[in-house]
Amino acid sequence: MPRIDSPHGRIEIPAPPDPGKGPPRAGLDNLPSMLELVRARRVGLIVNHTSVTAAGAHVLDALPALGADVRVLFTPEHGLLGTEEAGARTSNGTHRGVKVVSLYGAKRAPAPEDLAGLDLLVFDIQDVACRFYTYITTMAMAMEKAAAAGLPFLILDRPCLAGGTEVAGPVLRPECKSFVGYLPLPIAYGMTAGELGAMAVAEGWLGGGHALTVVPLAGWRRGPPAPASNALARPPSPNLPTIDAVIAYAGMCLLEATNISEGRGLDTPFLTVGAPWIEGKALAADLAARNLPGAAFSPAVFTPRPIPGKALSPKYAGERCEGVTLAIADRARFQSVRTGLEVLRAAIARWPDRVTINDRGFARLAGVEDLHARLKHGETATAILASYEPELAAFRARRKKYLQYPEPVHIR
């Protein structure tokens, strides 16, 4: 069994079975060849609606079939069924007779009493490889609590929906650490949950005493998703219904901390953005002039509306807005973080007295305290991102040691 040596704990990554000519297989689907990891173990599961086999069986059913004794379910933001809107606190309860403990309610990490009597804590959730997407914070905090309790931690790996190649944006500064920025990562970090978990342990980000095992994917390679694929059978969260929305998210979500709608309350969140005071044709023309790789913009007119389970109180609900709709014309060339910053910069340049930014909220998303001020003062997105390149290059070099899946020849 391959190991990564670390003074902070044991990290084991068993080789996956040969996938043959079939589609890539998630860690959960590879677990039957590694029964010793779960058989006769009293297990706690950190899961949601994405924790399923290729055949659609939920991990709550798959693990008992392998001989595990599931004692408790821990749930992240959006809840067990993935139907709670962003930021909504979720509750404890039971599901099919199994205790459910919310990690996005009264607590954000398992308490010692939640872990008592367990032999193993398992994480199996589809992530999107963006620092402020909170599933990785839930994973990291649970790993810390498991290590403190002397409990082994198992990650059942899943692919990067956006392809796992974009590594971009400033690396989180300590003063900006929060639940939406817990690990020292750039905004887009291009790693699976298993790769990130191994890196977090080996680099000492989560203290010591870890016993981590990652059940890897089989047959998955990094690279842009096929152009024909877009709809997601199980969106990772309510406002990421398509692959294009996932790809755009890391950059366009920065608009959350502004008075520009990021598209919640629409069927195309993070792809259609704007405000009542924006002129869509002007903004689309300004962005077209920037020649952003892989991106095309068209004017948009829209009216956000409350959507239960997605956005009950979206910005500008019921108001006519103008803005732009982003089409990702080339997934291999598209740069999410740069594109999001360019959209915001273009809006500031044309409507400097209308754009407002929540300084604290933007800093938590960006991971640094100076980025929003630099945008307001007229610096270009290209110059701003270039200034963060030295620390980003250092992160890329460290990241490379933990990648388990092949990269394309050219990565962003």
C-alpha cells in the first residue's frame, strides 16, 4: 500500500483496481476491493446527496453491504439531501433510523461525544476544488477532531468536476482565515478531496496524530470535461446545476461580496450576472474588448426571483436587471478567477459610483485584504494576479507532490 511519509501522521493510498475500458470509478465504487478498511468497523459518515455509487446506491447502503456498521451521519452545508440554500443552518435529526449530526448548524465539527464508540470516520462528498466551497472546511475540521480522538479517517475520492487543472488566485493569508477559507490554498486549487487531505496532513496544516487513508479514483485523468457534457445528475449544491456553473464558480462567486447579482434566483447562477443600474450591452462590449481566454459574453436582461431550496432572498428579487451571460466557449482555455475579476473590474471602471464591495466579505473570499481596494483604485486584473504569482508558484510546486492522477501536458 503506497504511503506518504509525514511527521504529522500516517497517510496511505492503496492502488485502485484496473478500471478497464469503462468510465472512471469513484473511491466508493473501488471500496469493495479493499474490504478490510471498513468491514466490522463502527463508522461515522460525512456525506450528502452526492455520496453514491455509479449505480446510484447511497453510501449509507453501500457500506453496510460491505460489512460496516454505520452509527452516525454528519452533514455539511446544504444538508443531507443537498436542498438547503447557501448559508442556511441545518438541524440534527435521524435518517432511516440513523442519527444525523449537522456540521452546519450549532456546531461546525464533530464533538468528542459524537465520535465516541466509532472505529472510523469516512468522508465521501463531491467537491469543486474551490477554497471557499465549504465542504473542504468541513472535511478539514473533522480530520482535526478525528486525530484528536485517535480515530482513523478515510476519504473516498471523487473527481474534480471542473477538470482539476486551474490553480489560480491569491493564497489564503492567515488574517483572512474563516469557515470559507480554512486552509492555505489559492482560490482555485485543482485537487480532489483525497489529494487535498493528503497534502493537508503532510504539510502540517491540521496538526499531528493523523491516520489517513484515501481510496482513490480509478481511470480518471485531469483535463477539461468533454464539451458535450454539462448537466449534472447530482449537482454538488443547489446553485451549481451544470458543469459550466462549476467551472465559472471560483471567479464569479467573488461577486457575492458586491452589490452585483451573481445570478442566484435564476436558472443560470454564476453564468448570468448584473444589477438594475448596469447597461448590459455596454458591459458585454467592455468584456469582449478584454479578449478573455475561452469566454464569450452577451447582454442579458433578467429578473431574479425567490427559488425554494436555492435562493429565497436573492439580490434584486423582482427587479429588472441588466448584465451579461457568460458562455464558456473553450473549457481548456477558460480562466475562472481571472474572468470573475475582469467582470468586477469592468463594472467598477464604467460605474465607479454604483459598485459597492463588502470589504470584509470580499477579503474572506479572496483570501487577502488588499484585492478589492486594488480593483477600486484602477489596477488591472492581470497586474493584480501577477503580483500574487510568487506565492502561487510555490503552492503549485508543493501541490505537485500530492497529485495522484495524471495531468495534461499544459495546465493553467
